[in-house]
Amino acid sequence: MTGLDALRPRLPSPVQALSDPRFTRHGVRLLLKRDDLIHPEIVGNKWRKLAPNLTAAAGRTVVTFGGAYSNHLRATAAAGRLLGLPTVGVVRGQELADRPLNPSLTRCAADGMRLHFVDRSTYRAKTDPATLARVLRAADAEDAYVVPEGGSNTLAVRGCRALGEELSGLADVVAIACGTGGTLAGLAAGLSPDQRALGVPVLKGGFLAADVESLQIRAFGARRGHWALDDRFHFGGYARTPPELETFAEDFQGRHGVPVERLYVAKLLYGLVALAEEGAYARGTTVAAVVTGHPFP
């Protein structure tokens, strides 16, 4: 048994059928792919992306990147604690270094992650080799294994291909909320040729299509699968959860007893309801929504 096996992930994650009149009245069947149940602390697509990278780290310190509310930083910190692996989180925003930690970063620190704050211009340039080397020196982590923001690299994309394979033949459309695009890139590659993947970006900017294609080319040598993005449901950007979205999430939880994570999953489900109401899916279509996380306390 490997160290990751010892964490006892629940794979494949379960698939749950829901009866929701907002879909059924249009002849659409809704499934939830419950990736939020893979592991209580390393949740959903974070497990799928981190697992191959933690294996590749081979016991070295893991350095990764994120904002003050990053789900990826929390998952990496939890994995480090559970595996006895040192972790360093490079956090966007030097001004945060002198402020009390928010609940998300507090959890990272409690799990043993050493936080290193950088100014926003440095953070934007973090993929530049010289800038990255300078950040690693400043963080006293020059020999660390580096995982990019959101965990999306070639290993992660290949790891997420299993998500598509687990859903092969179960749905016509598989939808997922997207941050950096790595999960969508792998998911689409793992689906059957007659299935489509839909990504719902949670950041505004319209940049993600090029990123997803680039990730697929690096991981598989070419664009893979049938996938598209719908940029209409970011609600103003990452971590933006206006009252309309909160009301929707509370209602969905009440209807189905499924905890709805706000930054990603709520936007995905809201978008799917809107698409069903617009008549985007032919009668008889089965849509699977990937639940990538659970609410942070």
C-alpha cells in the first residue's frame, strides 16, 4: 500500500440521480458526480490533481500558489499534514502578511503549511523561471517540488482523465466548474467520443479556452474530446457570491440534501438550471454535474 492509498480515497466517487422539476419538465435527467466524497479533507478534483503530484514529490517539500481563499492551498496543506510532507504556500498579496489570517489561511497554517506572501506583480510573474527562482530562494525552498496555482499541470491533467473514464456512458453532457482548467482538460480526454464536456468558469476574463487547450496539448499531444465553455455564470469573478447565488444554493441544499460549495459548485448548478430553462438540452438528455468540493466551515 502506497502512502496515498493509506489515505483511503473513495474511488470511483459515487453518482447520484436527482429529481428536480427545473430539469425534468424539460425532459432532462440530472446526475451528480459526488467527487466531494472522495476524501473528507482532500476533496474532489483537488485529490485527482494532487495525488500524482504528491507521488512525484517523493517526500520533498511541496511549494504551491494561491490566493487568500484558495481551496487548492487548503487541500495541499491537509495532504501535507496527513502524509507528513512539508508544504509552503505562496500567497498572492504582500499586504496580507501584516493582517490576521482569514479562516482559510488559518486552516492552512494549522495544517503545518508555511505561508509566504508576495506582492501581486511578483505573483503574476510566478511562471517566469527567474521570478520563480527568486520566490523559492526567499521562501527557503529552493529544492522543493513545485505545483502550480490550482494544481493544474501535466500530471494533474492526466490524473483527471480518470474522472471522465468513470463517467463514460453515464451522461450525454458532463459539466464542471473551472478555475485554472486542468480538471476540464483531463475530464474531456477521458469521456467517450459521443459525450460532451462543459466548463463553467468561476473567474471572468474569457482566457480559459486557450489555457485548457494548452494543458491538453502538453498532457496528450493534441486537443482531446468535445468540450466547450460557458462564461456567463461567474457572478463577477472568483469568490463573488452575491445574494442571488446564496439563495439559489440554500434552495438547492433544501431540495436535495446536498451541501453546495459556493465558489465553484453553486455557480455550476446555477448555470445548468439556466441552460435547462433556455432549452439548451434536447429532451432525453442526461447531464452530469461534477461536485468538486464541499462548503468550507
